[in-house]
Amino acid sequence: MEFVVDWEVDKYDCPEMRTGQPRLFQANYWDVAGVAHVRLRERYIEVVENPARDGLATDLLF
């Protein structure tokens, strides 16, 4: 079973949600990583589009 977003996403949602791709547990992993990142770095994870990188559509800025 896969889930698809049916609400307006923002910059804090996982990349799969933001691009409209189906997902299973990516949102949960993204939330855990986001909480850990804020606790360690005291700022939010940023997603930057980078289509030139070996087929990967996003990079994370830490």
C-alpha cells in the first residue's frame, strides 16, 4: 500500500511528498531525520533541486 499527498505541501515535507510521488515510510524517516538535524544543528534540513547529479533529483544541505 502506498500513500499519495492530497494536501498542500510545504518545505518541511519529505521530497516524495513535495514531488507527488507515492511513498510508504519515507515521511516517517524524514521526520526522525528532521528532528535529529534540528537538535544537532539547530536549523531545519533544506532540500535543493540538483537534476545534474546522476539521476538524483534532490540534494540535502546540512
